[in-house]
Amino acid sequence: MAKICVIGSSSMDLVVTSSRRPGAGETVLGDSFKTVPGGKGANQAVAAARLGADVTMIGRVGDDAFGTAILNNFKANAVNTQNVKPVTHMESGTAHIVLAEGDNSIVVVEAANREVTPAYVDEAAEVIQRADIVLIQQEIPEETVVRVSEICAQSGTPLLLNPAPARKVPDEVIDKAAYITPNEHEAEILFQGMTPAEALRKYPNKLFITEGSNGVRYFDGEREIVVPTYKVEPVDTTGAGDTFNAAFAVALAEGKPLQESIRFANRAASLSVTKFGAQGGMPMRSEVEESLK
């Protein structure tokens, strides 16, 4: 069983569905409202656990009802929460999501996730070092991402950096990461002054640009390769990228070749968008394997 450590955000998603999203200063009527567990880190942890990995989450929640619900959701999905400690007198992180016109718009409030500090991850360094692969995102402080990259480099633990939400990433983190998985928008911010083709050639078999319904593009040292995704009728695209990253990490940790790992991740991500909620459609291992046949 692949041993995966996820370091990142845990939040409650407040989700509104509407036929269209409002413009500036405009009010529109929505169709529904739901609260569901989310956060990029939590989503990736749950997705990896459903795909059969032994998952430990490192993160923070608030000392509130949302924090309790997030912890209970982790436990229901067999994610180890020993390193998810409540922050006293602080609210849990939230994501405010509008689903409209076949896509999503999201505002994230970090709150307790800001307390995933370098000192906090240092307390769990042994967990990081023992993992087969570590996943990290950018809904936590930048200095924490730097520190985790240092711990992974020192122990030889592969680090998968999902640089979302988009912000500039220090060169030292890019150098230390084993895998980097931006979407097209994030890649533009990470590699300013370079075309996608130039960035891919600079980081062969390391940089994987996700292109939505077009698939995933990378450079294998000789040529650019696009691994196509699977066509489905989307219900909710929230969490598709998190499912991809989790599935990619699981496949890599199990020793699958790169293209096979990407196909596995693409299939899992395509299944995830067929149901409501960031975690609602995240598939079990058996679903992915059956649909790949």
C-alpha cells in the first residue's frame, strides 16, 4: 500500500449553484446551497485514500463546528488525522464557490490554514520522511512550502507540488520538487518569460501542465507528449484537479510508469466531475480500474 503524506489546507466549502454567475454589482437568484468538506489538501488526502493509499494529513482546522465536521470527514474516509490539530479561538478555512455556466468560481478564506507553519510541519518531519511521496499545494504559507521542500530533499522523499492557487514559486522549491502539476494559467505565472514549450523542455519528466478537457502535456526528454483525458458530462468540476494530483501521486508511489500514471489520474479526475461536491464524486479504486478496462 502506497504511503502518502498530504500537507495543505482543510476547509468547508459553501457552494451555491446558479444558472449564471453575477456580474459586478449584480444580484441573481441561485438554485441551491450546500456545505461540503473541501480545501485542496483535504481533497487530495480523501481522493488518495479512496484510491487505496495509506494517507496521513498534515494541516490545521479551527476550534469550531466546521473543524469538527472536517475531522469527522477525514476519519470517515480513513485519513490519519494525528497531525491535524485544531487552532484555539480561530475559525476553520472556508471556500465560497459559485457553480454556474458549466464551471466554478471560488473565493478562499485561509483562516486556520495560515497556521500550517514551518514550525508546525517540523513537528511532523518524521511522517514526511517516511512517506513514499508527499503532496503539497499553495493554500498554506509560502514559507511552509519552502520548508517542506527542504525536508523532502534531505530525506530523498519525492515531492509533488500542485502550485494552486497560482503564485510565484521560489526557484529552490521548483528545483527540489520531483513533480510539478500546474494548469495553463498557473504555468504562466510560475514560468514567466517562457513559453509552455520552453518550460516543459527545461523540466523534462518533471513539469506536467494540465489542460482541462485536452489532457496533460509534458516533455519526456525527446518529444512533447499529450496524454488525453476522458470525455464525460460534467456535473461539478470542483475538485477535479485535486483528484488528478492524488491519483497521479498514488500511481507514482506504486511504481507505475509516467504515462500509465497520468492515464490513471485522468480517468479518476474525469469520474470525479460526474457528481456534486469537491469530494462527492471522488472515485474508489475499483471504479477507476473498472472504467480503465
